[in-house]
Amino acid sequence: MALGADGRSITVDLIESPALAWTEVNYAWLSPAADIIRIGTSKQPIGGRLAAYAKDINKRLQLDKGSTPTWEADAWLQKLTEFGHLSAFVHLPDMVETVAGPVRPYLDIERALIAKHRPVLNRSHR
């Protein structure tokens, strides 16, 4: 993730990888100094979720519409101004056998990571 050329928008460039198709994953946006900015999950292919950050944040910044709150869109711009860019890292948890059958515990992992690291751009601490 980086600032757009105008300094008031963001871009997300994805590196071609089979990981872009992973589902039920955890991800984190990190600064170059490894500061955790945001932690999340995606049930759908992660490539689409990461790319959606640009669409969602820019919609708020440029049109003042969308699901991203204004304070959060401004905070993303501030972090990108401060760090130059952010990188997303993705983790595909192993399946765990339960009485209900195999389950990928990505939501539990997200909850534990948010509680432990309390990233500045997570809106809730589930």
C-alpha cells in the first residue's frame, strides 16, 4: 500500500502469487519497521480483500462516501505519509479437527492477535 501521486489517495499493488487465492486467512498491514497497523481476516480470496482497501479508502477520501469512517481514511493517509508504504502479510492457518469436523481457526487467531497487539487501525478489539 502506498500514497497515490496526488498525496490524497492510496494504491495497493499485489505481487503475483498463488497466495492471492487463499481463503479463510489472517492478514496484517505492517510498516517497514514491522509496526502492526491493522489485523484482519478474509473468508474470500485474500487478493480481492487487500485490493479492496484502495477502493474503500479512496471512496471515502474522494467522494466522502462508503463504509470506511473519515477518521480511519485520514489515519491511513497519515501512516502512509509517515512510513512511505505498508506491506501486507498473509497467514493460512492449518485445519484443526473438531467434533464438528475440520475447521480453519482464522477468526480465533484474529481475535487473539488483535487483543495482543491492539493495532491502531482496528476499529474494534474483538
